[in-house]
Amino acid sequence: MNPFLLYNYLDPDYFCNRHEETEILLKNIDNNSNTAVFSQRRIGKTALIKHVFFLLKKKQSTIYLDIFPTLSLKEFSNTLATAIYREFPIHKSAGKKFMDFIKLLRPTIKINALSGEPELMLDISQPDQIEKSIPQLFSFLDQQQKKVVIAIDEFQQILSYPEKNVEAFLRTIIKNLHNISFIFLGSDSKLMIEIFNSAKRPFYGSTNFMVLNKIPKEEYISYIMNSFVAAGVDMDVKVPEVILNLTCTHTYYTQRLCHEIFADRFLFITEKDVVNTLYKLIQQNEAIYFQYRNLLTKAQWNTLKAIAAEKTVYQPYSQNFIKKYDLGSTSTLKRNFEALVDKALIYQNLAVEEPYYEVEDKFLMHWLQSD
Ligand SMILES: Nc1ncnc2c1ncn2[C@@H]1O[C@H](COP(=O)(O)OP(=O)(O)OP(=O)(O)O)[C@@H](O)[C@H]1O
Ligand SMILES: [Mg+2]
């Protein structure tokens, strides 16, 4: 089996480091306090929660829901009901109690046509039924003997629900629960900060914060080395570092590159093999990169290329940067940066002392550098 996972979480053998973050989350859960976790995309938020849940599994009930696909509170209710149902399936006694507890919401079980997984649908046709259903679902969990931990992934999605006062509605329910600790995750740091750190908003002051950074390089180096060696693959001693330099230590791109190198079945990996594999990955994605180019204006494209060439841009509006790449006036450049952030092609890392911009997709970054 390929030890470098591209999706999801399996067990601690396939998970690198995050000791500190794991400890903090376990401590918060133990103390019944809530945590808001945010980071840039694909750095490992979801895997971290799955890891913590793996460690907690015997002691507590763990409920995970990803609300990214939901468009309303009604869909939120169904997703929450389904997540609870998965933890308390009907063939277990707590599962029967759950179905009994929510019978007034007339739950029906459907099989998702794509995933083949069962889903619970509640009968919510009137708005006031939503107001009852969500508190009722939480209330069931609050009455369990074991403590419950709920992780709500892509929590910033609630901001796009059409119902009014969603934040206040959820915050009020959550405030009155005693047996549940919450972890809110989000990959849109700006929106997550708005929800949790604006003094005038309902969730303000209600959580601990955790900003998930990149995995420390030294730790990742030994993880990569050990994972290959355990599978009988040897390498030049510099190889892990070469990999991490190429991926800027970004978790997903590192996993992706390692996965591909492993899939190529080398018995001994050289630095050249790493570069060749990266080149192959870039070639596979080239059609998509050309599409990006078609979707951007020429000025936006040039800005993107300039950021890629610099790798990290600390002072985007400095005369130095503007002149070096001929990027026009400051006001146009500001608009271009905004457009690129908006399209998720670049990202501003705010979680460091000196914030900087970088190209999100590290493979695209290399392609732009070589173009
Ligand atoms: N500590 C880790 N060790 C090894 N692989 C990891 C680790 N954390 C994450 N991964 C892998 O990195 C990839 C991205 O992780 P994950 O999906 O958890 O990120 P995310 O921050 O939740 O992303 P998104 O913003 O898309 O929700 C996945 O392939 C996952 O398996
Ligand atoms: Mg995620």
C-alpha cells in the first residue's frame, strides 16, 4: 500500500507529527472548551481532527460533519442528523434511542446514490421546524453518558445560508449545552476570523483559536524518510529535503509528490527522480493551468507569474517588486491581488509574524516559474 495518503486519514502510522496541536485539542476537549481551527487550504485540518478522533474513539463519542456542501440551515440539520446517525447507528441501542428521540421530525433513511452511504433526512418543510430540529439533535447528544465531541468542518459556510441570524441561532443553542465540546474548522481564514473574532458577533470570545501552520521541516524529513524505508525504498540522503523545498513543505503537495514517487516503484530514489516525478505531475496538470490563463486578464496573469517567481511576496506594493516585474500602478496591482486571492490562486499567510503572499498550488508555481 502507498504510505502517502492523498485523502482522508487512516491511523497514526500514516500521520506526521502534529503532537503539539493534538495535545492542545485533547486538552480543550477535556476541559469542555471549544476550539476554532483555521489554516490555508489542504494543510491538514481535517486529517488532524480525524487523528484526534482516532485517539478519542473509545472514550468519547465523536461526530464529524463537513458542511461545505450545505446551502441552508435545513441542509445543515440533515447533515448533522446523518453525522449523528453514523455514530449511533440503528442496530445499536443508542441508535434506536436516537431514532425514537427524533421521531417527531419524521426521519427517513436514504442511500446516497454516489457514495452508497446511508443518509438521514428530516421532515422539515416549515421554517419553525428548523428551529426545533437543530436544538433537538444537539439535545440528544447532550444527554448521552459519554462526552461528545463535534467537529464542524468548513464552518464558514454558515455565512452563505439564506436564513436570518444563523450565527446567533447556533451560538444560543451551543451555549446551553454541557456535554459537548465543539471544534469549528475552516479554510477561509478571513471568514473564520470574522465569525469568531469580531467583537460584535455572536461567536466572539466563545472559542480558543488554533492556527494550523505547516508541519515543521525536520519532522517531515524524518517522516518521509521513515515511510519510504519502512516500505523497502532507499534514497539519497538529501531527497526528503529536496522534496520539501519543491513543495514549500505544504502538506498536500508534499503528500502528492511522495505518493507519486512511491507509485513509480523506485528501489532507490535520487534527487533527479524527484525532479522528474514533479515534472510528470506538472505535465498532467498543464491543461488546467492553460485554462487558468484563459480565465485571467493579462495583468492578473503577469502578477501571478511575478508572485511565483518570487515564491513569497512580503511587500506586494513596494516599488521594487512593481518595477522588477512591470506591474503597473499600485491601485491596479491591488485589484489584481484581490482578484487572485478571490479565485484562490494565491493565498496570504496571515498566521506568521510577517504575512506574505504565495501561489496556492505549488505545482502551478513551478510551472509558472519555468514558463
Ligand atoms: N500530519 C499529516 N501527515 C501526513 N499526511 C497528512 C497530514 N495532514 C494532512 N495530510 C494529508 O494532506 C492532505 C490534505 O489534508 P487535509 O485534507 O486534512 O487538509 P485540510 O486543511 O482539511 O484541507 P481543505 O482546506 O481542503 O479542507 C490529505 O491528503 C491528508 O491525507
Ligand atoms: Mg478539510
